[in-house]
Amino acid sequence: MNRSIRRAVTPIMGTLLSLGAATTAVAETNLSSEQVGLLASACANCHGTDGRRSGSVPTIAGRPAAVLESRLLAFKHEETSDTTIMDRIAKGFTDEELVALAGHFAAIDPEAEGDSPADQEPQE
Amino acid sequence: MTQHFKGTGISRRQMVKGLGAATLLPLVGGISPFAIGGQHAGKVVVVGGGFGGATAAKYLKRANPAIEVVLVEPAETFYTCPFSNLHLGGLRSMDSIAHGYDELQDRYGVRVIHATAEDIDAAAHTVKLSTGSELEYDRLVLSPGIDIRWNVLEGYDEDAAEKAPHAWKAGSQTEKLRAQLEAMEDGGTFVMVAPDNPFRCPPGPYERASLVANYLAQYKPKSKVLILDAKDNFSKQGLFMEGWERLYGDRIEWVGLSDDGRVTRVDADRLEVETEFGTVHQADVLNVIPPQKAGWIAERAGVTDDSGWVPVKPETFESQQAEDIYVIGDATVAAPMPKSGFCANAQAKVVAVAIAASLESRPAPAAHWTNTCYSLVGPEYGISVAGVYRVKDGVIAEVEGSGGVSPMDAPDTTRALEAEYAVGWYNAICQDTWGTQT
């Protein structure tokens, strides 16, 4: 239950790492996968279960971790004009949580029929 | 689990607490009763199939598929209060706000029983159904929504609600009010009686007034909306009033508490209401949103307090008054979280992991909730409020610096985007809760 979350190391390096993030840039967070799963479940209310919905609200499942991470951190820390609500929501999470959430959704196959992120994560 | 300890007079939880999980194992033949995929992960009964209950059932199964989950909900089709105002305004069919339980049964293996939970014995851990059968549980989730406090407004009882609908539970009440609005002659007044806090969906009355005004502007342009309010402030007030002025001019009149807005008597036969200081208002269509309380099964379970609502332990939403009963949604005292479908869904997810953890006798992950609440001032004019919450010093608190409402004086493009996102939100949360595909 305590699998670490795969993620890019820093948001600055995010774009460079986006392709290799899944295999090379792995770092630990102190959050359990259950904790991250609980945090992530809140996103489903607008992005669909496991972030798989598409439509006016963008799909977040399967997007590169570095992209999600830099977006989430920008929503929280920067003045972004291209959001209506994510700036207000991201400020309710710690940076570590946002990074973990980016890794969580990046690991989900947006097309798969599976019910939970665990279905797509490699078995250890 | 219950069957293993029948007749011992102590609950499984007490045994776990008293003996420790390790010493418990030999009692059941050396096989961990909590093993994933095993037979004895625990039995959870969920009462209520709305945003809270349906989500709890689904996320319990996602947390541990071995947990036996039974959902008790009388209706085979659930109509959501969110977006029912769009039906009222002629912008959506009832079918488009209807949801069923197929995904919960077919995909997640939840046993759905269409019956009414009539009584709960918290000590015996049983739920009595209208079918006459009785369900045992290890953990119970109550998501009973609201009930109306009849006769608190003098003259407003169940008969009166047939003539002056509340439409605060979606379904036939919504259709009744819609039919009255359609039948109203041009030049009429739609009078809404709005309640004091706390009540289900704080911005709901004002979205309703907006979408009724939108309908009237198009089809009955000489008609008006009058809101008589029992309070002086309401959710997203500045944004609503800005939008009303912009879209509807003076078509919507709001009278707050300080201006004698509090209605104390309703005459549903004459479509009249009287305020605290004796002003009588005549309606052509009368919508009374009355004072509310937790759904009555919460009272039967002994989890409500003098306020009529349910106090819960913030971290887990377990009742403060009855062990192994978790309560979510509008029925709870969860301020600063509002009574919204979004919050019920968010609370359900926290409860699901808390119960899954408690069945394995380990601590629950830290609670965290988000709320986003869109309101449509017009079909292409959306506004929102968001909040993120954690437990701080033993109480639920909004995370400092997070949340808040849409900006004032925003351009039309922002309002249009938020209207689009409102629809996106509705479709997503209904997919997440009932599996409805749109």
C-alpha cells in the first residue's frame, strides 16, 4: 500500500523530463498511495472518475506528470489568466500533494476500462 | 463479520479494540478476515442513493472490493437537485437529471435494494427495511439528505406543498412547480420564500430565481420574481446581484430580513404569504423553500442533535452519538462545508477510505475535502464558489488562502466559460456518482 509515486523531480525541469519522467525521474514523497488516492478522488467531481472524462473540463488522466505538475504549481503560485477555478482549488493543497497528484494522474491510462489507478500501475 | 460473534454481546469492533487484531485471528481459523479478496472484509450498509450514498457505495468497493456493500434506496431513478432549476427554467428535461444504479450493481458489485430504511438499531447494528427484512452491518453509512420541517412556517404542511411546491427535493415537486410557472399568465409574480441558514444548497434559491427570470424574460415579459428572504446575506450575493442587474434589470426583487423579508405564515389556498411585520404578499406562483432538518432516518438512528442535524467526528464523519454509523451529505453539521452535492460526494470518499481502514483496524488517511459549486445566473452566465477543507485543531476548516468566489466585474467570456464548466461539472459528478454517461 505504500508504493511511491513516480514523478518528475522539479517543475523547472518539467518539460525536459516529460518524456523520460515515467522511467528515469523517480522521487519519493512522504504520502501513502492511499492518501494520494483520497486527494485525487476529489478531482473526479469535475474531471470524472480517475480523471478520465473529456469535454469542457479537460481530461487529466494520462497527461505527462511534468505537464500536470507545472500546471498545478502555476495555478497555486502564479498569476495565471487561463483558469477560472483551478487557482482557487490548487491553493488548498501543499506543493508535495500537487506533485503527487500529477504523478497519480499521469500513471492512469485514459482509455483503459480499469476502475482504479492500481489497475495500471506496475505490480511490485 | 457480525455472524462470527453473534450472541457474544460485544461488537466486532470492541473485540478488535480489546484483543488487538493479531489475537483475533485464531478465532476465525487463522485466516485474516481482512485479507483483500477474502470472504470477511466486512459488511457495510449504505442508506440513501444520492450524491453521498451512491458515491460511498462505489468508493467503498474501489477501496476494497471484498467489502460487502448494500445500498438501500427507495427510488429506482434518482433526480438531482443540481440542475433541477434548469428544468424549472425550461432549459432541461427531467430525463437529463435522472440517474440509476446499474453501474453500482453491474460494475462494482454493490447490492442495491429498492426499499425504505424504516428503522435502525444502533446497538444491534441492524437496519429494518420496508420490505420487512432486516440487514445487519459492521458499518453503516447514512446519506439521508434533508426533510422538511412542516408547520414551522404557519400553514405550510404537506397539503400546502401540493399548491405551493417547495421543489427542494427534485422529482414530482419540480414538475409541479414547472407546470405552475408555465400556466402562469403574463404579468404574474413568482414569489419565492427563502429560508434562514442552514439549508440544502445555499446558492440554490438564487439560481432558481435567475432561471425563472430568464424564462419569464423570454415568454412572459411583464412578469416578475419576488424573493422574500429570512436572512440578510446569501451565497455569492454580490455576483448574483451583479448578474441580475446585467441580465434581468429590475425583474428580480430581493427583500432581505431587515426589510421585512422573513415570511412567517403561508396560505397556500390563496397563494398568500405574510411576513414577520404583517405585510401580505400575493403570488401567482408560490414557491416556499421551508426550514429543513436531517432526513428522518437519522433521527431513528439516534444520530441527530437538538438542531435536527447530525454532528459528526470531523476526521471520519462517524456519528458523535453512535458508534459504527457514518453520516454524510446535507444531513450533517459540516460547516464551513456547505450542504452541496459536491460536498456529499467528497465526504463519501473520505468515509469510504475511513471505513475500509477501520475494517482493517488501521488509521484512516488524513481527511481532505474540496467543494466547487457552480450557479447559472443565465444559460450562458455562470458563477462559482470553491473551497478546500481539512481538519485543523479538531474542527473542519477552510485551508487559508484557498477557495473563494468568481471575480466581480469579470468579462462575459469568463461568465460563459463558467457556464460551460457548470455543465462539465454536472456531467462529471454524475458519472462519478452513478456512472451516468453523457
